[in-house]
Amino acid sequence: MNIKNILAHEEKDLKKLENLKLLPNRVKTIGINLLILSVILLFAGKFLFTEYHTVRLVIKNLILISLLLISVSRNKIEDERTLRLRVQSYAFAFITGVLYAMVQPFAILLVESIMQSELATLVELSVFQVLIFMLLVQISYFNFTMRHR
Amino acid sequence: MYNSLKVERAILDITQEELAQHIGVSRQTINSIEKNRYVPSTVLALRISALFKKTVNEIFVLDDSDA
């Protein structure tokens, strides 16, 4: 294999990574602002809305959307290292998300049985909990490795 | 693998930011390469070596741990 073939092969691999369709960098700012607004509404909603349970569901979805926007928006400079760390962070978030979904109900059961043994029950995790955990892990892992690796 | 990127940069008297702009990556990527935390792709290594007018092997060197 000559050097041209090696280069062509590697360029192709990098292009595959670049095919991750990311949103423009300004979307990250929109996502952060939306997240702040959603968290404020989540806490202040009890006093502002009469139909709080319905509003709460909408706010939870807003939190998920804002985290997703932060997660899939480009950095100011997106290069091969950024793309590699991004892919690693998604893999890490997926694996920890699965482990979290398996372990967390039993961890709650254990804590509850220690605290109040009669009321201890095995509660299933909600989709929202798992998704928010995975998105938070992905964003944290990506930003941490961007700074320290 | 270790590299002499910092030395080469000092010879040309350019900052990490300037080098990053020349080869089209972020300053953090140059910093990570200099600290041996990130191994660049062949394409990036060739771009760096072309800028310093040296071969890739003169800048990036395999050590015992790569054997």
C-alpha cells in the first residue's frame, strides 16, 4: 500500500466521522438558555400554573430538547480530535446509561430497605430519567475530555 | 510515541494558536499533541511535517511502549 492509498483511506475515515450531522455552534447557546429557562420553570411552575402535572411533562420534554441541542451542536472549531472525543463520549454515555438503568432500581430498593424496610419496593426507571442521565453523561464527558485530554 | 512539535514550533517561533490556524485544527488539539495525550491522524501528521519542512519520522518518533 503506497502513501497515497494510506492517505486516501484515512481521509475517507475522517469524512465518515464528519458525516455526523451537527447543528451550528449558535444552537448550543440556544440550548443553554432553554435549559436555564426550563429548570427555572420546573421549580417555579408549582406557583405559576394550576395544571402543574401537565406543564411538568412539557417542561421535562423541554429539558430533554435543550440537552439534545447542546449535545448535537458543533464546537467553534470542529477538528478530528473533537470528532473522536464526541464519538467516545456517545459510546461512554450509552454504556453508563445501560448500567444506570440496571443498577439504579436496586440501589433505590437497597437504600429504602435500610431506611424503612416495610415500604421498600422495586421501582422501574422512567424513560426521562434514563435519557437525561445519558445526555448529562455525554455532555459532561465530552467537555471534560475536551479540556483535559 | 513522542514528538518534537514544541521544539519545532520554538524554532519557527510560532505560538500554538498560530500553528493551529495554519493546519486547520484547534489550539487544544496542538496542546494535546505536544503533551502526547493525542496521536494525530496520518493526514494531520503530514500537514504538520510539511509546515516544518521535515519528514513525519523526524517529528513523531515511536518509543518502547509502541513496540
